[in-house]
Amino acid sequence: MHSLPLADIQLTDTFWSRWQNLLLDVTLPTQFTQLVETGRLSNFEKAAAKAGEFEGLWFNDSDIYKFAEACAYALTIREAPKVRECLNTVIQKIQAAQEPDGYINTYFQLGHPDMKWRNLNMMHEMYCGGHLIEAGVAVFECLGDRRLLDVSIRFADHVASVFGPGKRLGYCGHEEIELALLELSRVTGNATYRDLARWMVESRGSRPSPYEAELLDPDACSLWPGTGSLLVRDGHYIGEYSQDHAPIRDHTQVVGHAVRAMYFYIAAAELADGTSDEALEAALVRCWDNLTQKRMYVTGGIGPSASNEGFTADYDLPNLSAYAETCASCGLVFWGRKMLELTGNSEYADIVERALYNGVLSGISLSGDHYFYANPLESRGTHKRTPWFFCACCPPNIARLIGSLDRYVASVSDDRFYIHIPTGFRCQTTIADSKAGIEVESDYPWSGKVIIRFKLDVPVRFKLFLRIPEWSENMEVDLPGADEPADYDNGYAVYDRTWAPSDVLKVDFGMNPVWVEANPKVRENLGRVALSNGPLIYTAEECDLGFAPQLFAANTDATITVGKTSGLPGLQTLTVEGFAEIEDDEEALYPSEGSIACREVSARFVPYYAWNNRGANSMQVWVRKA
Ligand code: FUB
Ligand code: ZN
């Protein structure tokens, strides 16, 4: 199965179209201002002029590329002259900065021209180049503009002239180029890029690692003095930080830097797709299962630790100190889509949905111009979204994901049409060699009621695969004229029939608020519960409760009421019953048991993604159970 080209599908629901409109009107214009004001764009001007000092972090070029990619996607949603102008400016600056041999990386061009490709593990040259390629492909496919694609091809050819079988053994410490080369190969039809990507994926983890030599090279290490600290343990090279600990087929767990790991596995899944490489697919499934069954927050956040921006141990999921980088959840969504395409199994779509509606979306403010880098599940009031970061990987990552959301809701394959996320959309595509229009009307994620309308010129026989969400306990279907029940396949309800031109399928997934518990091995959450409703995880904020949510204990037997709050228009809230300790300034530090007074309270919970939009205040996802 594959996603529809972005031009063939439009999100029409009030939930995501709001984010996509914000993307065009607020998010991208304000990001462009940041790219200019922080010197990211002028680094390209300086590189073109071969004069001036590089400003910022050594991988800042990637922010420009991800921004360009997001603009390309956004412009398929609708025309926006300001965004088109920003994109055009960016493309021109990139073109001008590329060296005649195809090399482009303004950090090295401006400050270290003699040190190119010397510290592959930490210096991100191929990582930045990978984002360039993704942008080149997006601008070409979405807008028919080849300029960045040509820059990308020249860069990829340059990389292929230095690295590869019979040449130098080397691959980037931060994966990204592998998946980008695969995209480039798909678009250009040039198998060289695919072969290079495969070689990079397969070479990682072999011994000796090319990074071991880099660690012995003082000049290479001087580029980033912390290079060894993340790769070496007890004096031995480990490589986990960069997933260089073992060859891919021997991977059993997700380790190291979370974003690196996600991008690596995306490429590996793409390589496994369409082949019968069972060992590769098995390794991917093992790592996915380890991640989603033992190392993922209930929000779809991943990578609990700030020190390596990544993974620690099974069930280690601290709430207050959770790193759960926005980029890592974006990466999980990207990888989940590839696993879904590889296996056809709805459990991947379940995780994509979980991450999208929770851990990813919390990364951006409701106003579309403030961001979280880390996405904790508890706050004592010290967290606050900001308009930008010195290390600003997350804002353009979430922008490119919001711009390309349409890729995650539906897919097509020969005589099958898949609906993975039943948000409102309309599309025009070809199914079973016939033109088909399909429209979904829903109020997702606020309601599980969905209407699917078929717009066909003539009756067409095809299979509709409708994902049954993991949270749906009681699905009701109304399909006039259908006398046979649906088949079930890999978590999808399958309707195999000749569809009439104006058929209508109505579904109610039965969305109800539910309390969930964590595996007791997640020690942090013992005796705690989290509130969910359909795809959304809810959270308690002090501004709703009038007291810190840490004082609250939920009565999980009591009725939960669906409502609204004027502070967060358009959102559904859930009001639950429970108890709260009364804080008393006179109370001793250690009073005798039973002497702290409690009162019965109602507590309004809001969707997790929407927390921290009414000022900084205490927040808690996993509340105590009364
Ligand atoms: O290193 C490039 C990006 O910056 C990573 O993906 C993020 O984790 C941040 O370190
Ligand atoms: Zn990030």
C-alpha cells in the first residue's frame, strides 16, 4: 500500500484543517522570521559569498531544509503567496551556496573547509544533506519545481563519489541520509542511490566501526570535543548512541538517540518493503515491539532521557523529567507509516494515531508559533513553550508533519482502499483501475461517528479496509444493501463488494472516556491512572482544578462528563470526580497518618496536546487513583 499524492487528498475536518491553515498563516511565516533572525539563512548567503562567519549550531542547515520541505507540503493545501515567497528565497540561497563538486554544508564551508567528512559521527554533514534531499524531493513532487532536486542530486552524487563499496566506509552518526537516498532513488529512478542507502544501513554496526578511527583522530574529535562521551563505555567503543552497536539484523531493542534510531529504522523498513528479507523485517518488528510495549509513553512520546536524547531501559518512563523530544515522536509517526506499509497491520496505525494526537501535537502551541522540545507528562509549573530554540530541530519537523498529515489517514493499493485514521477528508484516486472519489465526514477525535461517502462514475468492485482503532470496543456499522458481514484482516474491517456510485457507509466506533493503568514495571505510575477518550490522552492542569493536580486522586468508578471550557475553544474536556488533599500552611512536615484533610472535588481534564496554552502551571497525566 502507499499514501496518496498530497495533491489528491485534502483534510476537511475542523480539527486538522485548523492546524494546516495555521501552518500556512502563522507557523511557516514565523519560522521563516526565526530562520532569518538567527542567522540560519545568512549562513547560506555567506557560504555563497565565501565570506563571513558561520552562526549557530553546526547542523542548522537542516532547519532550512526541513522548512523548505514543510513549505512544499503546505502549498499543496492551498496557495499562500507569503509561504511561496519564503520557499523561493530559501531555494535560491541554497542553490547559490552549493560548491561546484556538489558539496554543501555551510558550517564546514565557512569555518572548516579542510575538515569535511572527518567526524562523521557528530558533525551531521550527511544528516543535513539528507534533509536537503527530502526537501528537494518534496518541492519537486508537490510543486513540480526541480531546483532543489538538482541540488540534491549533485550532493548525493558527491557523497556517492566519496563513500560506498570499494570507496571509503562511512555513514552519518545521525541517520537521515539513508531514508533520503531511498526517496531520491524512487523519484529519479536511479538505483545507485538505493544501493548506497542499503550499503549504509547494512554497514552500520559492523566492526571495526569507522567511528572508532574517528575517536583516535584528535583533529576529528576537536570538531566536537564531546564525541567520545556518548559512544564509549568503560573504555570500549559501544556505538549504541548511533545504533552502531550491532548490524541491523541483530537489533533486539531500541537504543541510543531516539531520533537517530527512528530515522534509521524508517530506511530499513523501506528497504525491507517489497523484498522477502525476513531477517530484516523480523529485526524491525522486534525493535518496534520493544519500543511500543516497553519504552513508549502513553502519549506516544519516546526517549525518556535528556543525557543521550534517547532510550534508557525497559519500563523506565519518568513523567516529570521525560525528554520525549517532539522530533522523536515525529520520527515514530514516520516509522510507523513505513511499518504499516510493510506489514499491513493496523497496530502500526494505532501508534501513529497515538503519537500524532498526543506526543507530536503537544510540541506546538494552539497558536501555532510556540514549541516544546521536551514533552513531559508532569509539570510543577516550570515548563513553557517558546517561539524557537537554539537547537531548533523540532519546530520545522512538526511543520513538515502537519503539512503532510494527509499521508497518514489513507492508502491505496490495487483494488484496496485503506482508511487508517477516520478524520474528515476527501480524495480522488484510482482503485481497481477505476477513478474513485471518497469522502469521510467525521468529528474526529471528538466523536467516533464517521460517514464514508463513495463518489464513483460507475459501480466498482474493490475492498475497503477500515481500521478498527485499538480503543474501539463496540463498533457499529450501517451499510444499506450489505447482507454479508465484514471480514477482519490485521485489525481492519474489510468490505469487499461492488460499490455503487453513491454508496454511504456509516460507522460508530463507540468512543467513550476510559481510565488506563500502566504495567506495574513502570514504577513511576504504580497506583496511578491516565484518562483517555478515543485517540486522545487527557491531562489535569492546575488552572482547571484550582489546585495542583498532584493533590488529586481520581474516583475511577464515578461518571465522567464530556464538556467544554471557554479557555480552550473547540476542545472537548472531561470532568471526573475524586478527592484532593487540602494544603494547610499550619500542617507539620510529618503529621500522623489520617490527619491531612481531604475534600471531594470535580476535576476538569483537557487533551494532553492542549496543555500549557493558558500559561505555565502544574500538570499531571498519571494521576493517583483514589
Ligand atoms: O542532532 C540533530 C537533532 O538535534 C536531533 O535529531 C535532535 O535530537 C537534536 O539533537
Ligand atoms: Zn527536535
